[in-house]
Amino acid sequence: MKLLIFFTSKFPFGQGENFIESEIHFLADSFDKILLISNDTTSECTRSYPNNIEIKRLPYHLTLFEKITSLRYIFGVLFWKEFKTLFTKYKLWPSKGIFFTMLASLAKGENLKKEVNRCIQEYSQYKDIAVYAYWANDMAFGISLIENSSVSKKICRAHAGDVYFERSAYNYLPFRDFLYKKLDHICFISEIGKKYSIEKLKNNYDSFEVARLGINNSQPYKEKLFNDNYLHIASCSFLKPVKRVHIIIEALSLFPDELPVYWEHYGGGELEGELQELADKLLSSRQNVQFTFHGYLSNEEVYEHYNNNKIDVFLNVSESEGIPVSIMEALSFGIPVLATNVGGTSEIVNDNHGKLLPENITPVELANELMLYYNLSKSEKKELSKNAYEFWEVNYNATINYPKFIQTYLS
């Protein structure tokens, strides 16, 4: 009998990790039982999941006592090996922040290792156990510490914030070398993430793989209808600084009066109030511009919007990305995409079904790009739409990617 111990940050609680909603059903079909351990200990359950999944909660953050007692790890071999790596590989000086990040990782990793060992004892009837962390963070580090003969596979995915050092608080991600050596597979969701890690760590680890995400869309392709006399734009993301949604608002304020535009954004977040105020200030007086902030919607609700509305183009102006799942979703509905050339976005957007925009695009440049798109002929837009759907179907279709991922890395 096969058991999967699967670590998530949020799923199935609260908001976030919506992309697991597709993968979880393929995992459930491949294991007799899944023990899903979420780091979210407070939010309500917001997503359904298959019957053979049992949910546990494990705090990710340390208590004050755990923070104090983590000082004991200063005397361990792992701490000093990582201390040496700071100089030899990263050329970093061990600041106070880095010092405490290392200690926190060791403490969290030890907590997680103990939890997995408890689970193995509790489910001793399962002799074939795989352990899978959805992120290459301290969850994955904890898995790398496990030494138990019942565990046949230890793997993690690697996205963006858990790959790029520059996106972390101190330009540092702890214990990468140890993690990459000890896990069976590090499954990057993008080629560029894998390449970055090889260059950063100065080593092409045997564990490094690329395993693309995917989304489900049971809707067959239908020829897309485009609007005749206005531009309908959609964007979908959490409203936080890295997504730079303010650039969209500022760009729309520059549209000429003779070009009507409707923009709708799916997703909420910390900047929701601030961005709504900015949109009211810059756009409400414009007769040719309409906009809607939908807030947080479920995947099903977003898909329903995409399927039932004539959306002309999908927009993403993030300053950093892994492989945007929101773009996969748009492509699966035949929506052409304009997106900034950051992270792994160049692996999912090209001239056949959209356009890559400059990484540091300005509102003026974005407004010009949108007007250029608006002026394309209907036949050109229909060709982009058909290509968008076909690109999703071949490269980011959940029914292809997830069975392959499970067979290759978890069997």
C-alpha cells in the first residue's frame, strides 16, 4: 500500500495555492492514502479534496521558546558547513538576519522531520511512502533531514520565491546545497529556475529536474469572438507590490478618448484598497474607461468568467514570476497574453499567441502596446487565440503533465 505525505503552505485552507486544486486529484488517484500537512493553522477550509486524503496542520512559524532553543544548532556540523558556503559560493557576509534565518531553518526542519517520523509510525501499515513538499523552503529542508527506510522518495517542487535569492529578505535562501544533495528530485517549474540555481550554486545537481505545472480545462476549443468597438482586458493575481498592478491603472489613464476599454481584475490582497483608490482617482473621470475589481474568486468562478465573456487580452506586468498559473488559465481559454519578460514567463508567452513586454515597462509603453494590440485585425487576433489554446494543450495541460510527474518522480 502506498502513502504520500504531502506538505503545503495553505491548501486546502484560506486563499492561495489554487493550482494544487488540479494536481491533488491526480495524486489521490495514484496513492492509497495521502496525508496532507498544511502550515495554515488558522484559516477555514475553502477547498474540497478527495476522500482518501487526511488533513493535518503543522505550524510553520516558531514559538518564542523554539527561537531561543534554536541557538543550540550553532554547535552542529550543518550550521558551520552552511556558514562556509556563505563565503565560498554566495560571497555573502553572515549578517544578523542571515544568522537567525539559518537557525530558524534548522529548528523548523527538525520539527518537520519529527512530524514525518511520527506519521510513519502512525501509518506503519504502509511500506511504500513518498514525501513531497510543494515548495523548496524549510518544509523541503525538513524532508531532506529524514533518514527512514520506509521512505522511498523525497521530493519538492521549486517555483520562484523559493528559488531566487534576490526575492528573499536577506538575498539568501538557507541550506540549498544540502537540500539539493539529499532530496531525490528538485522539480523546478521552469527551465530558467533550474538554470539560475545551477549558476548560483555552481553545480548541476543530479536531483535537478524540470516538471511543469498544468491546469484542467474540460472546455473544447471554440473560435474566439473579439469585441468590435472596445478593448476588454483581464488580469488575475494577488494584489501585492511584486504584481505592479498600478502600472495597468496608470496605462489605462493614458488611453485616448476615442478608444473605449474595460479592464477587470481577479484577485485580492494587501494593496486592494490602495489600488481601488488609485483607479478611482485616475480612471473614474474617464468616459472611455470602465473597470472592475472582482476580489478573490475560486478557480471555477474565474473560469466561468473567461468562458462567458469576450475577453480580448490577458495582462501580466509582474516584476518577478516563476511560471504564472494565471497565464496557463488564460491560454486554456484561447485568450492571447501580453506579459513582462521576467522569471519563466518567456517559457509560456511568445509571439505566436501574445507578446513579451519589457521587464521594466512603463505605463506609457504599456498603453502603446495595448493600443497596438487593439489595432490588430480580427483574423490576426483569432490566429493568436487558436495558438494560445494549442500551446496550453501541448505544454500545460494537467491531464498530461501531472500523470507524467507522478510516474517519473513519485513512483
